[in-house]
Amino acid sequence: TAQGITAEIMQEQYKFQQMVVDLLSEAKKLQANLEQTIDTNTTVTNLAAAEARLQKLKNDEGAYPQQMLIAQIGYLYYMVSTADQPVGTDAYKRYEELVAQLAQLKTAVEP
């Protein structure tokens, strides 16, 4: 309270963190489904489509890979969890962008 952090700010931060955790969980479930599809699929077309989607979700191996969707969601969580402060407009905007990207990947994969 001495620094101006109210219970409402803490509740908003916690609620936003839970939204990001749910999004991260959803993205990781999609990753697992895609990996299973790749492991069990024999159709070249479906395999190529699943691999393309997986590349957008998961970082490549190596020292400095491009940060893909799951890593970006994890970074957003890190950013809103490291300090007790109001969640900024940019964080909400980025969250919505990540939600849209995941929805696009899910739509492309699911029947």
C-alpha cells in the first residue's frame, strides 16, 4: 500500500496471470496434439500441415532460436509476474494478439 498497490490491482494482476496461464496450457495441448499427429500420421499432406503448425508453436533447437508462440506466451506471463503493478494496456493488447494467433493455428488443425 505504501507504493500505491491496492488489493484491486493485485486482483487484476492475478486474474490476468491466470488468463495467460490458461492460454499457455491451451497452446501446449495443441503442441502435444500436433506431435502425436506427426508421430502417428502416414498421410504426407496432413504431416506437412501439422509440422508447419508445430513450427509456429515451438522454438527450434539451437542457441538463439526465434521465439515462437509458446515462448511468447511464457514471456508475457513472466512480464506480468515479476512485479506487483497494474497490468498495462500493452500487456492486454499483446494477450489478444497471442489469443488470435493460437485460434488461427487451432482452426487450421481442427476439423
